[in-house]
Amino acid sequence: MTEYFKGVSQIKYEGKDSDNPLAYKYYNPDEIINGKRMEDHLRFAVAYWHTFQGVGLDPFGVGTAERPWDSISDPMELARVKMEAAFEFFGKLGAPFFCFHDRDIAPEGNSLKETNKNLDEIVKLAKELMKGSKTKLLWGTANLFGNKRFVHGASTSPNADVFAYSAAQVKKAMEVTLELGGQNYVFWGGREGYETLLNTDMKLETDNLARFLKMAVDYAKEIGFKGQFLIEPKPKEPTKHQYDFDTQTVIGFLKTHGLDPYFKMNIEANHATLAAHTFQHEVRVARENGFFGSIDANQGDMLLGWDTDQFPTNIYDTALCMYEVIKAGGFTTGGLNFDSKVRRGSFEPIDLFYAHVAGMDTFAKGLKIADKMIKDGKLDKFIAERYSSYTAGIGKDIVGGKVGFKELEKYAMEHDQIKNNSGRQEMLEAILNKYILES
Ligand code: XLS
Ligand code: CA
Ligand code: CA
């Protein structure tokens, strides 16, 4: 078989003293952290779209990426070569999972029928390659935003033909996800949102979105797809206002439409930033409400207001993310998918390896820090003490539903000289720094 990434051999764990950029310093798949292998804690996935479809274009200039498949022009030949190269990449990296959109792996034809035929052919190849590989499919999804037919949305388009087309496309994407053993299926609301309410029937659009998801739930049952359905919140981009704004909004939407038993969240770090939340906030909201599913691992730029999808290299964020993941009981079907792209200036194939190694090490280190934070228990203890007024006396009665406004008024009359305690934020931040520096 052709070797596409020449000069890169299997990436190994060399430990923290290594200065080899093509070796893991912290990611040691077999190392046991709290009774579980690191690989099983982190469940890393490579995102097909950025890594094999990304060309490094921006609104001001053409693609800069140099890739081993650049000389191929036939779309189907290109799709086959990329799939082979992808499995070489997964193998060399030791990535246990990958994720894709239908249109990442196979080109559209002149009709939906031809498009499905193209997809079938590449799925067949992927299935063959998976037999000789340890890499599994974390999730599949449908691209309902790239083609111009989705200009006004997919299931929220004002055009019923687009709704029908989107349904046909998701039906097929679910079938191929099942065929490849996908453990989840993701719904990211591509262009499900609006630009102006002057031309938008918001009620019909959001009801249609719910109808669409209900059809997907029904069809999953029909074909025996047992994977987890995930919704990926994002507040803006491409539309000005996306319906799946953030985790709390999506939970409310699912509950309104009786869809909450069938969906969990796929939280993306950069989307949290766009919603003016921290990454940790979004994961916390998901876990505390029973919607923790999977994570799109990346990071945004605090100085930019758009979705930069950078590789995650911020230890604070990965530590606090893994803190939430461990507290959620760890991943079940989900994992950490690198929905991240190399910068336009990092255009060589080797940069794809450097980037993934950097992201994987940052999360591995984050896992170790989080494990220490939890085992040491200082933060948990502080929080427990901070809320201890609810474990006895009037607080216990409030939590236990034993008192109402009248009883509380009587209590407040007798206890109106209130004494608060310090939140000790800086002291706690120094403790977090100590975990980071010493783990
Ligand atoms: C775009 C989204 C997208 C989803 C999958 O912003 O992150 O890539 O993860 O459709
Ligand atoms: Ca994403
Ligand atoms: Ca993104």
C-alpha cells in the first residue's frame, strides 16, 4: 500500500523529558489513572473534515495546505486516496476513533441517487480499512450546510423540499454510521437559525426542527441504530442566531418537545466561548442535568469573536474539562474529538501530526491534573463547607421543602444580622495552579 505520510513512523510515548515533537510526553495509552487506562478515559478521535478536507483557505486568500493527495483531480479517486491516507494517519497517531460528515468522505454527484452511490462506495472502502485497523467510528453526521440548497437552513428552511432532502440525507448518514459501527450520531444545527425575524416564522421553524429530530429517533429504532444521539450547541455562525444556542437552551428545547430522553450533548469548547461561557460551564450544565455525552476538543481565541477551531493547548481548560468528565463518571459512548484545524500558516503535512500530538498531550496532562484535584479533595471540601448552611437548621428545611415565605419571614426577623464568608477565589486559583504545576 502507498505510504502517504513518509518520514513519520508510529508515534510513541517517550515521557515528559523527551523533546521529540513526534512523541507523546504525557499521553501514555496504557497508563492507569484511577483504575482505568488513559486511552479509555480520553477516547481521542480525529475529525475527518479538518484533517483531510481542510485546505487552509480564509475569506482573504486561497488554501495554503500542501497535502500528499494534491495532484489528484478526479473526485472519487481523491476520496479513495484520502480514506487510505486517513487510516495511515490514525494508525501512526494511535487514534482510537475518528468522526466524519457524509460529504467529507465522498463527493456529491449530479443527483441524490448518485451522491448516495458515491457514499456507498467509500463506506465500503472505509469498512475494509477498519478491519485492519484499531480505529473505530466515534460518530457520524450529515453536512446540511455546505451546499447552496441549505442557504435558508435544512429542517428549518422555509422550503419544504429542503426539509425533505435533509431528511433523506440524514436517513442515509444514519445508515452508514450504523454500517461502520458508529457509537453516536451528531446533530449540529448547521444553518438552523436565522438572520432576521422580519422574514422568519420562528415558531414553525423550531417546531419543524423538533419534527425532524423525532423522525430521526423513529428511524433509529426502525433500523436498530443503538448509538447515542448527540446535539452540538453553538450560538452563532453561520447564522446570526443559531437555535441550538447553548446547552441550557438545547435542554429547554428538548424538554419542550418531549425529546429529552433521546439526546445528550456534544459540547465544543470554541462554541462555549462564542456563547460567552467557559468550556467548563457548558460541560457542567450538561453533566448536572444528565445530558453529558461527548466533547469536540478545540479552543477559540479570546481576542477573536469567531469559530477559530484551534488545537487545544491550554492546560487550564483541559484540566477543568477533564475534572467535569471524571465527575460525570467518564465517557461512555462519547470521547474527545479534535474538531480542530491547523493554522493557515502551518501548511505542511507534518503539522497535522504536531497538532494532534500537542492536543492529545494537553488533554492527557489535563486528565492527570483533574484526577489529582478530585483525589486531593481540597476544592470539593471547600465547596461543601461553603454550602454547609443548607445541611442543618433553616437551610435543611429550605432544601427539604419544609418551609415557605411565612416561615422564612419569621426566621429572618429573628436572624437579620447576617454574616457572610469569603469566596476565597484567589486562594483557590493558587491551589489550582499548584495542581497544574505539580501533577
Ligand atoms: C461547526 C461544527 C461542526 C460539527 C459537526 O462549527 O463544529 O463541525 O461538529 O457538524
Ligand atoms: Ca464541532
Ligand atoms: Ca467550531
